Amino acid sequence: MPTQTAEEASPPSPSSRILDTAPSRAVIWLAVSALLIAMALFGMELVVGRDRVMDRAAADARAGARQLAEHAAKVIGTHALILKNAEWVFQNDGWDKMAATPSLYDWLRHMATEAPEVQSYWLVDAKGEVRINTLRWPSQSLNVADRPYFSFHVDQQSGPYIGPRMIGRIHPEIFFPISQRIEGRDGSFQGVAQVSLRPGYFESFYASVALMPGTEVMLVLDDGTVLARHPATMAAELGLPMVATLLAQAGQAEASGAVGDRLFNVASPFDGVRRYYAVAGVDRLPVKVIYGLSQDHLDEVWLQSALGHIGFALVATMLLLPLAAIAMRQTKQAEQAQTDLRKANSALESRVAERTDHLHSALTDLRRSEERLSRLVATIPVGVVEYNASGIITDINVAGERIFGMSKEELTGLSHDAPLWQAALPDGKPLAGPDHPVARALAGETISEMEYTVRDPRTGARQVLSVNAAAIRDPGGQVIGCTATVVDVTARYEAEDRQRLLMREVDHRAKNALAVAQAVVRLSKGDSIAEFTRAVEGRISSLARSHSLLAQASWSGADLKRLLEDELNGFVEGPGRLVLSGPTVQLGANLVQSLGLTFHELATNAAKHGALSADDGYISVRWSVQRQVLNLHWEEHGGPKVTAPPDHKGFGSTLLGQVLRHQLGGKMEMEWAETGLKCHLTLPLTEA
């Protein structure tokens, strides 16, 4: 009787019996329960996922509304401050003096040019007559007493006023006005200062910030009048639909607290698209920013997020059905499910990171805009100083502090002719006290663009100042002080000095180039006029290439390898015929043209008689630098055999002898080997 093996004798394991028989009812219920749990978890994930999308959208919308409200506050506040300065100018000069000279027009025109949001500035007297506008000088006759931005200030004491969209009478462009009341010293109404802002600037800026598809951004007045909207309409319209109902719904939602941390959802009065809106007020201004995110886009984001979970649910369902039969045998299906889950989470995180990058880009653009506005305010170059009747400084602006190099606290109380200034005329003569522009203004004169020099009290540096000064008089005509505007024109004087120096340098370089060209023509030789012409043209071209290299580096020098390539590439055809090796070497300006001519002569000789005259010939150039001395080896290979040195001395030999040795302090050793010319050049790299 045959014996049984251990495997045949042992009974089947419990796991084998389970796999060989039909699944038990408990396993079926386990699979069904697992499937129901998976579906329940999937449904919960859909709900939680939508909550996450809506919470993130609420945070993004509120942050965007707040940041754009801060942007509007800075833009409008900056121009309101500029308009307020017009009142100070009026109180000092009056309408007739202000309109008689283009100084204020030029300054306002400069401000309008620097700010892309500005269409124009307007200064209007108490009768509504336009005295100054930045569209034309002198201003044409025009009365704007019927404009709301003028009539608002006739009886109103507060400001600034921000009005609805209008169209210009001189320049037919849509704008919305910001105006400021101009008062006399007694508080009486004397006119209006107004700036016209372009809605298109705000629409373009909102387009650069609102990157999410379907986003709507509006700049509106408190009564619901729309000043600017993104996306802009196809054609510019003067009047846009009111959004008072939308603002009212926002106020009701905020008062009731029904929406909690969420946004309120309404249809846009412009395109009927339902959006989730956030509203932010602009600090101390009757303006609000409305920021709306498209409901369709948010639903699309949520559905895209849910697709990964739907895929996971389908995979899990397919795995759960056979899981009852093979759960004891392997766990690869569970590992695959975990891998799919990680991929889905990774895709979701990638989309979140992409939205975060968009928000970061928008914040960066917003910060840049804020920085530009800050620079615009901080870089007004005119210093304004006020003196009392004794010539003592009583007030000074930020630009004046920067020009004089001292703080307002340090400057207040100093006399205009204090010894620390060391004031002098531009020709160096001391500026006598009675001749000082402040002293002359206190004597009743009007000073225009008088220039004198001072010394910085801390550094001793020389400054050239251009001063305009005028007396301040009391109602009785008595001089009680003066005001002066100060501009630092030191840069103009320094630029004139640099220009004179540059002209001398250009003259010197031109004379040098002509002298070298004359030497080339004088020393060149040829058996015929054509040969002489080719020789001279080649050498002049070499000088021109060296001159171009020096000009590109502002005559500071040139790279040795670049010089070799420029001179030899015209003689070399095909790869492998020029081998260059060595470290980077910056040649001084005094070496470039002479070395360029040297390499040109060596290449010309190689093309006529040496390695470059044969099809297989090539040139190798290697160099090194030791203790500021250049060692350069020129070696020709594959050319005609050399039987003896040349029997006559040409231009190249003359150049090497007169320039390299005598002028540059270098030397060159020539070896006429049978395989080709070998040349060893030794040259100090210090300036000759």
C-alpha cells in the first residue's frame, strides 16, 4: 500500500474550505453593510465637500472685497488729498494769480500723467467758471455751475463728493467725479477742485485681480449707483443699472445673521447670473465694493472635487462584491483602493494649490498697486517752506525735509540765513543776507526760479536749489511772512558736468581712432592697388570690430576669447578649424585694438600661406595668466610645410615690434617649424 505524503494526510485549512464553498450569509451581510457604509460616507463627503467649497468661496469673496475696498480708499483718498492742496494754493495766491501762470497746470498735468486712473483735474471758481483744467492751457471759457459736483459744495460743508458716471463736455469720455470744496481763510465758499477718474482703470484692475471665471466686481455709491463694473459691458455706457436692491438684500442678510459665515445669493441685475456676493465699505467714503462669485462656477468646482470621490466609490463597489470570497486570500484590492484615494486627494490638493496661487497673484498685483500709489504721494519733488516775518522756518513738508536732509523738528526755528547752510551763488560767491530769496520775498519781491547752492549740514555735500518765493500779507497789506517752493536741481548741474566730460572723452577716442587708422594706411603695403585696398580694408575692419567690443563695454575693456572669435571667424570655415582654450581674461582698453590687429595679421598670414590655406589645416590657441602676465600660444597644424622664415618684414612684424614691444611692454617669439607657425606672446595685463 503506497504511503501518503504529509500534504495528502493533513486536512484542508479553514481558509481553503471558505474559498472552496459558497460564501456564508454573514459574509454577504458584511459585504452589503460595507457597501452601505461606503455609500453613506460618500454622501457625507459630498455634503462636507460642498461646505468646504462654499466656506472657501466666502473667505475668498470677503478677502477680495476688503482688499479692493482698501485699494479704492487709497486711490480716491490720494486724489482727495491732492484736491485739498488746491485750497491751500488758492488761499495764498487767489484765482487770478493761479490762472495767470502754467505752474499749477504743469504740476496737475504731471500728476494726471503719472496716474492712469486720472482723466483730468479741474479748478472752478465760486461762479462755476473753469479757471484751470489739465486738458488745455490756457483753459477755455466754460461754466459748470449746473454740474452736481459743483452744486453739492455750494451749501454743503463736508466732502469729498463722489458723483455718478458722466461724460465730458470737452473730451467726450465717460468718467466719475471726485470734488472738494475750496474755502477762503474765513470759511466762505470760493470754488471747487475736481478730478475725473476713468471707470476703465478700475474695470481693468478688477479684471487682473478677479481670475475666477464668472466673478463680478462693482464699485458703487451708497445709493446703489454703479461707478465701475467687471466684466465691463461690450460698449461703454453712461448709465448702468442700479444695484440698490442688491445692497438692501446684503444689509438685511447681515442684520438678520441668517447667512452666518456664508454669502447671500441673488441674481445679478446686469446679466441675470446668480452669484454669491460679499460687500465691503470704503473707509470714510460713500462708496462700497461688491464682490460676487458665480454659483455655476462654484457648483462646477464642487462637482470636479466630487468626481474623484465618485470614482473611488465605483472602485470600492467593484471591490466589495468579490471581497466576501477573497478577503482571506489577499489584500491587494484594499491597497489599490488606498492608492486611488491618495491620487484623488492629491488631485484635490493640486486644485486647492492652484486656487491659492491665483489668490497670491491677485494679492501681489494689489500690493504693487498700493506701492505705486504710495510712491506717487511720496515722490512729489517740490519742497514747501513757510517763514515768519523774521525769516524763521515755521512749517515744512516731507519733500522739504528730504531736500534739506533734516527732520521737520530740526528745521523748525532755524533762520533762512543760518551759517550751517553755507549759502552761495552757483559761481561760488557767498550769498549775502539781503540777496537771499527769502529776504527778498520778505521785502515784498516775488522770486521766480532763483538758483543758489548750500551745503548739507551733515555730509557737507553740495546742493543746488531752485527757489520760488512770495510774501504773505495780512488784510492790511503788511508782510507777515513768506512761502517758498524749493526744488533740488543738483542732478541737472551734475548731468551737465557729465555731458561735458563725455564730449571730451568722445573727442579723445575719435582722435585716437583716426591716428591708428592713419598708421594702418601708412604702414600697409601691396604689390597692386587691389591688394593694398584689401589689406587696408581688412585692418580697418579689425579696428572697427575692436572698437565695437570696447563700445559695448563702455570702453572698459573686452574679453580675450570674444576678441579671438571676432577676428578669426571670418577666416575659418567649418567646425574644428579653430580650437580655443584658456581661462576668462578681461583685457584693458589699451590692449584691445593692438591685440585685435595682431590676431588679424596672424589669421591673414595663415589664410594666405599657413594652416588655413589647406583643407585639413586648423589653428589652436591656448592661454594662461600668471601674476598679471598673459602667456598665449598660437600654433598652426596641417598647413603647407615651412622650409624657412619669410624673407621680408611686413605690416604684422612692424606692428609687433612697435606696438607690442615698445608701447605695451610685451614680446612675441616666432618659430617657423616645418609643421607650421608657432607663436608665443607674453604681455603684461596692467594698464600701460
